[in-house]
Amino acid sequence: FKMHCFSTILLLLFIQTFSATCCIEHERDAMLEFKADVNDESSRLASWRGEKCCNWAGIRCNNRTSRVVKLNLLNTNVEPVRSDYYEGTIDYWIYHPGLTRKISPSLLFLSDLKHLDLSWNNFSGNKFPEFISAFRNLKYLNLSNTGLSGMIHPQLGNLSKLLYFDLRQDYYFSDFILSADTWWLSNMRSLKYIDMSGVDFKDSNNWVQSLNKLSSLEVLVLSFNDLTQISNTLTLVNFTSLRVLHLSDQNFNTTIPNWMGSLHSLNVLILESCNLVGPYLATLGKLKNLVQLDLSGNNLNGTIPTDIRNLSNLVQLDLIGNNLTGL
């Protein structure tokens, strides 16, 4: 009996070890095709050889099914260049190419993929890969600073399980991802984090209404988007889980929207250089969880309401560049 139990344990250990290293053959072939389609000057994919592809760099497999669930090829060879004027401020980044050339659609064979990170690699000259909308199990998607361009396909809204969505394209990249409409975002109901800085939203006037459908959203970052429209009123404010709302370098030319006073979970509210005009919004004094409030670089005027003294958790307040009085 003891020998039988010992044999069973050995068998289970063998199965677990085997499944943790040997992935599905067609998925291995798909990743090798991806490797063949990129330039890899930094030898990031040097370990991509042999049959044990679950041990390859950047790959993680499900221990039970041996299917690839994570592809993390973030280019870590990036150097920050810090400002001479403001200590600790990063002016720009110097980054070495990492992976270049193109993203192969062979990745479609990774049907159980939950995590995809290709950020800080240089795929400039390529259009946004439409096939990504087929990854229905995806929970994490990071294509930030990849130099991709072209229209974001509305079918990306099919990623209903997505929690983290980063398409940030910093201003020093010449090719920005473009988006003519944002209604597809409202289908991504599980989203908790969005950063689409540098994405061209200039033709969109419904982005607030679309994002308002996302009741689970906790972090929203939008900067350098050419946004000119922001709804001043919402019939029902639904995205009240927001902890961080970061809007900067837009051209709204309007007052601070009333609905922002209903975002009671906010810890950080940044509305820097958004061409906001008119008086300071009194209802911001109701946001008692605020730790940081940045309204700098706008055209706000008048007296700051005494309600701002209710923000007992406030650590950082920036109102520079306005014509405000009070306090």
C-alpha cells in the first residue's frame, strides 16, 4: 500500500512538472512564428527554443492545462532623463528598441491568453493589431509606447473581461493611435484601469457618456488627447468607483463639470491645463477623500468657496496659473 501511494505521488509530481514546462505544440509554433517576425537586437527571446516553452522568458502557462496564459515582453531597457529645473521630474525617456518590426497574428493561437504586455517595444509603422479583439479571456492589455498607429477597432469592446487597459502613447512619439468613437468602451464593463494618453480623441464627443457606463472603473488617465468636448451634466453618475481621475492638456473651454462633485471615492483629481474657465466648482468641497487636487494652468476665476476647508485628507493642492482668490 505504501509503495502504491509513493508511486502515485511520483506520478503526480511528474505530471505537474511536465505540465509546468511543456506547452501545447501549436501554441509553441505560434510563438516561434511571432519570434520570426520580430527583430530582437537585445536577445530578449534567446530562451525561445526547444520544447519546454513554458520555461521561456516572458511566458507563463496554466499548470493544469499547459496552455499559455501570460505573455509579458515589456521592454525594461528604458532610461529616464530627469529635469534640471524640477528635482525628481522626468522630462523624457531614452529607450532602446527592444522588439521591433511587427506583431504576428500567430498569437491568435494563444486562445487562453489572459495577460499581454508588449509595452515600450518599437512597432512604429504598424497599424493597431485588430486581432487582439479576439482574445476574449484577456484581463490585462498593455500596448503603451509601442509606436503603433491607425484606428482602434471598435471590436476591442468585445474584451468584456479586461481589467487593465493601457494604450498610453507619450507625446514624443510621432505616431499616435487614433480613435474616432468611444462607444465601444462602454462594453468593457469589468475595466478598473484605463490610460489612453496620447490617443487622438478629437472627433469624439461621447467619451464621458461611454466611460460613465463603467461602474467598476477606478483609474482613468487621459492627457494630450485633443479633447474639446466634456459633458457638463450626466443624468446619472455611474462611475462612482473612480479613485483617480487624471485629465490634463486638453482644450475644453468650459467650466468644471458638475458631475465631478459626485465622485465621492476620488483620492486624486488632476485637471491640469485643460482650458477650464469660470468659477471654482463649489461641490468639489464634498470630495472628502481627496488627497491630491490639481487645477493648475487653467483660466478659473473668482473666490474659492470655503467648502474647500472640508477636504481634511488633502495633502497636495495646486491652483497656480488661475485667477482665484480666497483661502
